[in-house]
Amino acid sequence: MQKWLMDIAIGITSLVIFLVLLIGLPAVMDPGYAFLLALFIFIFMLIGAGYTVIEKAI
């Protein structure tokens, strides 16, 4: 798979998961903590995906 295509797929997938978490988590827990948790999950997901892409490129 081409690197730019993988980057786009990772970005779109992460964004969709982030939106699902933003909608779903406030129904389960306090909204302030839910938004913060969704943001942290999104950031760590992008860090992990970026690390994986870099490792495959090397």
C-alpha cells in the first residue's frame, strides 16, 4: 500500500472513531471527562498509527 494512501486511511479512521467517542462517551460518563478521554484516545491512536507507519517505512 502506498504511504500517502495509508496516511489518509489512518486519518479518516481515527476521525470517525473520535466522532463516535464524542457522541457515545457522554452518554456513559460525565461529559467533561468523556470529552477529555475521547481526545486522549484520539491522540494516542494517531501516535500509535504514526509510529506503525514509520516502522513499516524503515
